[in-house]
Amino acid sequence: MARFHCHWQRVLICVCGTCICLVLLFVFLGVMVCSHMNKAAPQATIDALRSPKSPRFVAFGSFKSKNFASLPKTFWRLNEDSFWNQLQVAIDRHFNPILNAQNAVMAIKNKDIYDSVLRLSFLAVTNSESMRRKFEQLPQQMQDFVSRMNHRNYPVIMHSTNATCGAGAADEKEPPLLLLAIKSTELNFKNRQAIRQTWGQVGWVATHRKNSKRKQEIGGYIRRVFLMGKENPQDSGGDVAELLRMEGQNYGDIVQWNFSDTFFNLTLKDVLFWKWFSGHCGQTRFVFKGDDDVFVNTPNMIAYLHDELERPHAEHAMNEFMVGDVIGAAFPNRVKQSKYFVPDSFYNGLYPTYAGGGGVLYSGQMAKRLHELSGRVHLFPIDDVFVGMCMARLNVYPIRHPGFLTFDFPDNEEQEPCAYHTILLVHKRSPMQLIELWDSVSKTQNECWHVPLRVS
Ligand SMILES: *[C@@H]1O[C@H](CO)[C@@H](O)[C@H](O)[C@H]1NC(C)=O
Ligand SMILES: *[C@@H]1O[C@H](CO)[C@@H](O)[C@H](O)[C@H]1NC(C)=O
Ligand SMILES: *[C@@H]1O[C@H](CO)[C@@H](O)[C@H](O)[C@H]1NC(C)=O
């Protein structure tokens, strides 16, 4: 029995020894290949930009989800036939930390590189004969977009209170908790006015809860800013610049940039807002970015944010914090008549996971990270999708919260007495409705304060 045991031990040592040798050999080969790739990287970069077809392999980094932009059909072949995909593939390859480690490091130090890399990839793609033919077949609106997609540094033409982060800065005893950044247009005076009187009120906003330790009322300082482009005077039937200037002076909550306020230009508002935020809102904890036709239960939002801040490791989690109504693996709209129409020849593949539908909540850190990263993502005509594309490149994914009602209340739930106390946001409501709703929510505060937020 003892001899038998001994024999088996020897066989085991023999087999294991061989295995260990093989593993060591593979590790050695792996290291050799990697170091070779690193050395070869610099020449490959500009080549990759000039002829996006050359190297086939692209690793986008490690993704938690597969639903990222330009989703390849197979692991090693990317569909580069579409305009936007081809533009962005060259960029992603250029800054790929595995393929081009040096570029990734250089870009962190010097953001000006982004501009020239975007321009190079744009030239390379638009100079190709087949792409030019494709461009000519795009719908007019898309052609307008493409012809200006390399411009994003539009100047601020109105900014009522230069030094502060939106309206509501006077006498604050602590940094603002939440900045409401609302996309509006010149002619939506009524919407802005209704928001100012209702859910967009600035200053200290209290929830109806008390802090268990300090017995103080939980609340936070709110700031507000409207994000605007310029209306085409022909469309608006007159020049409203003077009225707008007065509005801005009066409320100090308008930031306007010099670009036309069209649907496909909405992405510019996100990009330029991130830049503005990074320059003006250093201390602000959270951003709510939304449309001017939504109803927000601001006290609920503040209570929710306090809960998030009290979680363990909250500081760290804030680096990746974005919540809203999350849409995963969406198909681009291929209906020609739709305002969201994106032809196959422009973008191919699924959309990345993104937060859509009227409003999204994210941390100040996230806004700054998006500002840094967005410089190396080509503009995309659908704003929410563009944000998703940037998020995917940061390897961060928005979290879904059932309190964001993009498609209104299900069934007759809206009729229930405390319905509006269970939500963070509902889309879409007219200015008139906002005022009525705010009034009724304020009146029912006492009877509904215990009602929890919606769960799915
Ligand atoms: C805001 O800043 C710009 C330049 O930075 C300046 O031209 C403008 O006068 C300032 N506006 C106010 C209201 O301070
Ligand atoms: C805004 O842009 C237009 C051209 O689109 C230009 O004519 C105008 O001077 C610009 N205004 C400002 C204030 O920069
Ligand atoms: C976006 O704004 C710019 C600057 O005003 C304008 O030239 C361009 O046509 C607009 N793009 C679209 C798609 O409307």
C-alpha cells in the first residue's frame, strides 16, 4: 500500500512539473509579445489615422457590458463602412491604452492633442471617395451636421453672472448640492418661467426628513441654469435677443452659446455645459441635466442624493455616479420621417447603454470626467446617445432608477393621491401643468411625506 502511494506521488510530480514549465513558457512568450507591441506603437498611430483600414485589431479596454458604441459583429472585425464608426475607430485606436500606451499618457497631459487628432481623422475619412459618395446620399439635416461636426468651441454670448455657478449663489453657507442645468430654447419663455416658480426654485430646499444624528432638517442648496443656443430669426418671426438679454439680467440663470439651436446641435449643449461647469462649479456635488418640459420632484431628489451620499464608499462611488431611465442596446432609428432618423451609412451598430428621456442626474466629478473625455469623441447628432458613448469610453454605465418616468405613469397610477410623491421626474408636462402639479404636491406634503420612492 505504501509503495503504491509513493508511485502515484512520482507520477503527480512528473505531470505537475511539466504543466508548470509550460505555464512559465507561455507567460514568457506573452511578456515578449506585449513589449514588442509597445515598441511598435508610435509609427502605427498616424498610419492608423490616415488609413483607418490598416490594423484590424482594436481592443476598447475592458467593458462591463457589451453594449458599447460601434459594436463589432465579431471580435476582430469592426464595421467601418459607416461614416461615424469610421471616424471614431481611428480615434479610439489612437488612444487605445494597450495598442498605443504613449498616446494615452500624452493625451492626459495635453488635451490640445484631441483637437488635432479629431481633425486628422475627419480629413482622412472625408477625403475618401467612397465616403464622399455616402455623404452626398445623407439627408440634408445630417449633411448640415457633418459639415459642422468639427466645430465645438462656440463662444458664450450670454452669461449673466460670470463668476458663479448658475443663479442662487447669494448667502450660501455650504457648497451647492445640486445644479439644475436645463436645456431650453429662446422662445420657451413660458417653460422657463414655470420652472423658476416651481421645481427649479433656487436657494435652500428642505426635504421633510430629519437627520437621525443631528436632528436637523435634511436639505441642500440648489442652483439653476438654462442652456441655450440661438434661434434662427427667420424661424422665430423676429429677433428676441433684447427680451432675452433682459431676462438674463433679471434672473442671472441663462448661459447662451453662439450656435443655432437645432435638434442635431443639442449635443453641443452637453459638451459646452461640461466645459462651463468645469470652469465655474468646482464645489457642486450633483448636476441634474434635463429638458424644459419635465416635472421634477426636487425635495425627493435631494433626499435621494443624501441617501446616496450616506452609503458606504460614497466618495468613491461618486466618480461613476449617473442615474436616470437607462436604455440598453438600443437600435438606431431607421424610419426616414423620424426626427431621430440615423441612416445605416452614418452609424452602424447598436447604441451604447445610455440614460435618456427628459432628465438625468450625475455627480460633479462625472461632469468633469465627461468634459475631459468628450474631447476625443466625435460629436453625434443624438445628445443622449453621445453622452452614452462618452460613458462607455470611461467604462462607466448609468444606473436605472424607477423614479424617472420617461413615458408617464403606468395605467391610472397618476390618479392616486400621493402619485407625484413617489417619483423623481416625469416627462412630459406643459408650463400650466407644472404650476398646478407643484401646487398640489406642496399641499399634500404632510399627508404624503412617508410615501417611499417608486420601485420597479
Ligand atoms: C463675463 O465675462 C466676459 C469675458 O470673460 C466679459 O466680456 C463680460 O463683460 C462678463 N460679463 C459680466 C456680466 O460680468
Ligand atoms: C455669432 O455667430 C455669427 C455667425 O454664425 C456671427 O456673425 C456673430 O458675429 C457671432 N456673434 C458673437 C457675439 O460672437
Ligand atoms: C449647428 O450650429 C451651427 C452654428 O450656428 C450651424 O452652422 C449648423 O448648421 C448647426 N447644425 C445643425 C445640424 O443644425
